[in-house]
Amino acid sequence: MVTKINQLWAADITYIRLVQEFIYLAVIIDVFSRKCIGWKLGRDIDSELALEALNMALADRKDKGIFNLIHHSDREFNMPHGSMLTDLKKMVSRSA
């Protein structure tokens, strides 16, 4: 059960259709507060997009304490920052 901020973050990437192309939106949501704490728009669906959203979330929450964080993503291939989170001693969760 999530009882406070920075216990569980959920990450996802979606596409937005424009007139002649698609752009991609990567988001990080704090599940407890239900707030978007990191996001990035880009023309390519790549690791840089996901990492920049994660970096924004980490910068947003750096003063609020990030301990025992679970970072959940249902798309492992789009969210390649598992090693970065491991280096930060956070827990990574992915759906099959």
C-alpha cells in the first residue's frame, strides 16, 4: 500500500498524433500524489526521452527524500534506465 510520496512512481510513453507526424510523451507519475513529476516530449521514442523524464522527476523530488522508491514501467524496452535507478539504490518494477 502506498502511504506517502516517493514510494511508487509509474512511468509510461505514449504518442500524440499531429497533422503530419507523431511526437512522443514520456511521463513519470507519483502514484500517491497522482502528480506528474517528470515529462519529456520528443520526436523519437528512445532512451533519451525516458531518461530526461526521469531526470526531471528526480530533480523535482530531490528535496523531498527518495528512499525505497519503486519505479514501475510496463515497457522495459522503452524505459532503459534500470541501471541508473539501480545506481541510485531504487527498486525497478516492470509488468510482463
